[in-house]
Amino acid sequence: MDAKTLDALLLLVGVFYGAVLIACGFVDNRLTRAFRIDALFMSRPSQKTRMMNIPAGILMLLYSAYSLWKSFG
């Protein structure tokens, strides 16, 4: 696997994870709880801290999509 293919794969994973983080802000189930940013960094995540996943997901999705576009566009 060459470096350009690996870069594309990692950026696509970043786009996917950004979309999952955005979904974590709206959907609360066992699958989305495992991917939440607030659950990774806070000792007691709650429904109030769940909303911080939306801006983090937007940033992750946009940065990955922009990097993918600049690398291969």
C-alpha cells in the first residue's frame, strides 16, 4: 500500500468519524456512546456534555474532507 492510498484511507476514516460524532449529538444509543468525545475525556459524561460532540464532529468532518479535496482534487 503506497503513501497516497494510506492518506486517502485515513482521511475517509476521519470523514466517517466526524459524521458519527455529529450523530452522537442527536442519537443516544449504545453504539454512539462508544464513540463520544465527552465520554473519552470527562470523568462523568452526561446528556448536557453530549452536545460538545456536534462541533467536534463538524470540525473533524470538514478538516478531513478539505484535506482529502486538497490532496486529490
